[in-house]
Amino acid sequence: MITIRKGREPREWTAKKKTEGFKEYEPIPKLRKALLKEQGNICAYCMREIPLSKRDINLSETSKIEHIKSREFHSDEQLDYDNMVICCPGCIDGNDHCDKSKKSQEISFSPFDPNVQNSITYGSKDGSIRSNREDWDRDINQILCLNNKRLKANRTSVLKGIIELLDKKHWKVAVIQQIIEEWKTPDKDGKMKPYCGIIIAFLEKRNRAI
């Protein structure tokens, strides 16, 4: 998980909210596009790549606009751009996670809070994600289900590739720092690398130890 730097809401959404009689949430394409851009096309919670076409993954949906504070219990914030992120389809191998497992439940942290990212560590052997705060860790596991078998395997696979690359380069500090910056920075199309959180956390820890 990485900190999302929230931008300004798209002017089309601002105009939509001012439409007479518009009180119930109904997404527009520009809203989804803005959320994808500010998140670098990765899921707010699990960091999977968000598919741009249903054909890419053969599923009925590509993404979900997620209200951190649910529309069911916080109707007064259902149009608030600062209450929205975009998530992946939320299901792997029949196991729900992210928005799909969260549903209308409350989580005790915000993906916009840098303290959350700072609290997180990853298991380098099994790809697990955990927070040093008990309440946040509980939500990561029980509400967002970010430690299901496939997500852990995906994170482990990405990390393994970076470790193999650095083994060839003898773990030089300058090379490690270069890779960290590459994984922190969107590519020319504005996309972040999937599961970038585990790579950034692992390599920053490694650099501190050298």
C-alpha cells in the first residue's frame, strides 16, 4: 500500500454536483479517469494493476469507485471527491478483497495518510503485508483481505524479480536507489508499477542497512 496524493476533483464532477436535482451518487467517465490518473492506474488498497478493458481480464467489471466512508452510512459524503479512490475488481480465485470484501464496513485508516504507509512492513519470504498498529492491521486482514494467498504470491513474485536483478548488480547503493526511484515514479503513460509498495519498502530498508 502506498500513500495516495489526492488532487483536485475534475471540473466536470464539480459541474455535475451543481446540476439541479443531483443528490444521489452517479459516476461519470471523467471522475473515473481522474482517480485512475492520481493513483497511477493501480488499486488504492492491494496495488494490483487496474485493467482498462473487460477483455483484459474476462470479468464483468474492470474497477470500482470506492467510497472510503460508505455511501450507506455517510450519505452526506457520497459526492465528496476526497472520499473516493479507485479499486481493482476485487476478486482473485473466488476470494473477495479490497472494495468487494470491504462493502459498507468502516476502516480505521485513510489511504491518504502517510502514517499508514510508514506503519507497514512486508514479509520478504511470503509477501505478507502488516501494520504495526493493531487496528490498522486488523482492517488490512479482516476487512480488505490483503493477505489472501494469491495477493501474497503476486507480491512475492515481483519482489523475487527485483532481488534476482540486484544479485547480478551486487547490491550497490546507487543501483538500489535508482530502482527505488523507478518504482516510486509513474512511467511515461502515468502508470505506477503494480505492487510497488513491497519493492519500495524492501529496498529502502535494505539501503538503510548497508
